[in-house]
Amino acid sequence: MFYDIINKKRKGEALTHGEIDLAVRGFTNGDMPDYQMSALLMAICLRGMTDEETAYLTDSMIHTGRVMHLHDEIGGICIDKHSTGGVGDKMTLIDGPLLAACGVYVPKMSGRGLGHTGGTIDKLSAIPGMRTDLSHMEFITTVREAGFGVMSQTADMVPADKKMYALRDLTATVESIPLIASSVMSKKLATGADGIVLDVKVGDGAFMKDEHSARQLADACAALAESYDMPFRAVLTDMEKPLGRCVGNALEVAEACDYLMGKNVSPDVEEVSRSISAAMLGLAGKETSLIDKAISSGKAFERFEKMVELQHGDPHALTDHSLMGVPRYEEIFTAPAGGRITAVKAEAVGLAALALGAGRKKLGDDIDPTAGIFFERSVGDEVSAGETVARMYSSSVTDMSQARALLESALCIGG
């Protein structure tokens, strides 16, 4: 039976809901072996899927696990947000508390980082005592009281996606719009929020390297949301260079805190935060004018402190960043020549942070929360030869030559 489904898709024919459901459920419960699902995924990657097939796939994936009803359990408007991943992307740590201060609940299920992109769970884990492995009721309580909460993805939420994604990563079938869209939206739709905002990163450090593919993904996710009558907005944001001045877990928490307290704000972080938070507020039926007041009043930062406290983290670390650890090693990266910085390639920077210990090459690797890169200069700045451009930090890596070489490849200076 699985053979017939694979063969049908290999020929480029559309699969029925029943056929897709049979394959998804069969693979999830172990009846369909890895080699057959690998063949089906490759056929989908090469032949594509119709909008109807993508909707069938998403629906089948959702119903392999638990479906939540957050609006009913929390008792207010819940807006979910997802980023397709980038370098220095700390926006969940900013827009979650910000929206909470504006009276919108933000329940967030997040993952860990893998490769050159960081994960929200890893960033929060830099805060001493912080827990993200929450029970369902602990999560609901946190969101009710703080307005914002982040928990790790659980085994009973869309288990089909977890198994299929791991297989896609090993079989060169990641780059398929229907597969990406169903993976993203199955997890979001399973939570039962009142609206979804998708932050599609575009550029060198993003999965979607060009605007055309990013819009294709946004349109596919929008179609899925529409089929579920789910209010949805997509925002395309730049990932040609790292977002903000910090890349690395504790460093990004500190940068997010600075933003919420209204100080040391990078223009690109400001721009992206405004875009995402405005979209989230729009779905909630609230005015964007609330954003400035949430920051100037201190309420946004207070929401972050409350969330950290409820999830057993030390809120003092949000103002005394040394409590997240002090790196043992620091090395300065200087400009090799004078001129204007024309580019800082995001992917190479992400790989440099990975080399310093800020990320993991494979699941299960340990992360150094103090590792990372702080940029003193960015795109558009004029620098002199030998001037400090960035500082590299690590507590576990003494040989920084690989990170230095990657930063050298990332930095472009014009005359």
C-alpha cells in the first residue's frame, strides 16, 4: 500500500487525503519504514504538491498528536509567532514581553538551535535556573500571569513532524516549500491560538536565500491558515547580516533586555521588532501606538522579568548580565583595511559563533552560553585599518582561529 502511494507521487499525480493520512500515520506509528518515507519525501521534493495536498499533509500531521485550545484555557486573545530562523534573531525575547505589556497573550513553543541559526530555548537556557521543560499547566499558568511564556516542544505535539523533519535533514529533502509550510503550520495550528504571525527571514543567513522563495513560503503558509480560518500575517525581514550587534545566547538575552529597557537599540532590531509586533497587534485588534508606551513605562521589561521568575529563572540576571556567566576567553577582531563596511555575511558569522561554542553541530551537543560575538561596528560604518570591529567570546575554546577565519570571510570593506 505504501509502495502505491510512493509510485503515484513519483509520477507527479496528486495524492488523496486518505493516502497522505495513511502514510503520515503509518510512518509515525512505525508501520511505514524510513526508506519508504524517504522515497515519498524525495518524490514530493521533486514533484511538488498542490495546495490541497499540502493542506491534507498538514491536517494529517496535526492529528498525530495532541491539539491544544489555548484561547479557552488562557482566557484571552493569544497570538503565536514563528521565525524561520536566522543569526542573532532574538525577536521572541523582545516581541513576546512587548505584546504581553500591550494586553495580548503570547504562548510560544520553541525549539533549540541547530547549525548556524540559534534557538530561543538555548538563549533562555543562558539564564540561571531557567526552565522551559514545562508541564502543560505550568505553561498555561505562566502565560496567564506574565502574558508571555516559552516552553520546549513536547513529544505529544505533532510527533509526525519531528520524525519527518529528522529524516528530511538526512535525505536532502529539506528544500521543499510544501514540506516546509506543513512543518511550520502544523505546529502552529495545533496550539489553538487566535492568530499567527510568520517572520520569514530572507538573505544570506536565512533558509530562504531570495525574496521569491520567501514569498512562496509565506503564500503557502497563508493558504494553510486560510483553510483553517486562522487569522495570519507574514512579515519578510532581512537576514543578509546578523540581526543586531550580538550573536550568542547570553549576549542576545542581554541585547533583548537592553531593547526592552529602551537603551542601546540597534536600528535593525528596532525595525524588525516594529514590523513583527505591529503585525501581532493588528491580528489582536489593537493599535500599534501601544508599543512605545509599553517600553517607556517599563511594563515590557517587567513582563519579561515575570516570565523568567515563573519559569524558575533568576530575574536578576536580566539586569546583572554577569550572572549568566563571564567568558574565560576574549579576542578582538580588527579591520584588515580602512574603508566602509559594505557587508557582514550572516551565515559565516553564525558559523563563527558555532565554532566558538554558541551552537551545536548535531543534536545533543553542549552549548557554551557565554560564547558569541559582539559587533562594535556594522554595515555602513567607516573603519580604519586595525580598528576593532568585533569581540569574540568563549569559555571552552582557546583556539579561535576558525572563528577568526570565518569572520574574515564575512566582512567586506569597500574603498
